[in-house]
Amino acid sequence: DADADADADLAIIGHWTDFWWTNHTITNDDWSDDWGVREVHSWDNDAKWVITLDADEEAWAPGYGKTAWQTSDHGAWWYCDGSWGEETPEAAAEAFAAVGVSDDIDSGCGGFDWTEMANYLSITGSWADSWGTEHYIDPWMWEQTSTHWETGGVVTNTWTVISYDDDAGYMVAQNDPDAEWAPSLFSRFDFVWGDDGAWFYCQGTYDAESAEMAETAEAPDPTDVESGCSGFSWTGMSSVY
């Protein structure tokens, strides 16, 4: 590995989920995602780029590629694969320069969007709960679609994610301003995985006046999915795929 500071770790090391629901694990040695593994060749944290090698001859574009990243003041970051499939690191750098990558998040990646990354969230995906409600969850939003108990019409509620801790198993989100219950207030969702790959959640707090109050609210009991959610059962979830 080579870097402007040879002792510096690659700045984007971590476990991440992108906007397209692809999971990434990045180390000083490899960048792996749901589609394969690329070897990390070199990087420059100051210039915010990394060159990788996809050595799999069966891959879509085996060879060297150069990826740029950029960050924001609120912790989000984005990446752009500006080149790929090149025979040498130098060729990858030249191809990247020819693309004309810019900092424009919406179209600066060769005319396409940069890809947004967030801390890994294990419950990302499309799910159905034991009550028939459909859930669309990612690091930015939790959306539920169900049938109204009285009118029979379709009801969609959306929570905007404020923060989460996947290891601790909870998320704080702001309620939809058009929600029937506690509009624009804050909820805490706790979640726990079962032994068989299923998972459960408890919305133990739904009307906190601030995100901080929701986060510090008393947590439900994750060891009791039968009655540990304020005396009720946790809601079971299964993948719709």
C-alpha cells in the first residue's frame, strides 16, 4: 500500500451501507461489497482517492480502477468509481482524469450521481411484519405501508432517520409530519435478530419531543420478544424476497 502519509490508514475504513442497499466492508487491504472483492493498491487521504484491483477475471470489469470520495460536515460521505478495468494503476489514474469527475453530488461522477454511504444498518431492506404491514428500511428512511383499520384504504407512514446504532440495536427517527399519531415528534425503534435469521422490532417510544429524548428513553427488553415491548410482543419481521 502507498499513501501520502505512509503510516495513515485509509480514511474510509469501516462497514457501510450505500443508497442502493449494497453493503461494503473497507480495510487497508480490500474493498468488498455484495458483488465481490477488490484489492486496495494505494490511496491518498488528502486528495480523497483510492486505487483498487479487481483480480477476478469473471468480474464485470477486472483490472485497476480509481475511486474518489468526498465527505460532508454532518458525517455523510459519497464515492465515485471514476475508472475501472484498466491494466495498470497509472492507466486507472489517467482514465479517471479523462472522465472529468467533479464534486457535484448529482452529476459529477461521469454524468451520474455520486453514491451516498452510511454506517452499516443490518435491517436495510424490504420486509413484511406479522400483521401484514410492509416496511422499506434503509439508513435514511423507515417507511410502512398498511391497510387502514377503519377505512380499508392504503396508509403510508414515513420516518426520517436521525441516528442509529446497529450494534446496540436501535434507531431514532422523526415521525412523518402527516402522521395520524404524534406528527413530527420522535420515535425510537429497537431491533433484535433471532437465531434463525428473523428479526423483531419494538417502537417503544413514538411521541418524544426531541431526538435526544427518544434516544435516552427507556429501552424495551430484547430478551423477551413475547412481552418485552411495554407489555406487548415485539413485531416479527421477514424478508419479502
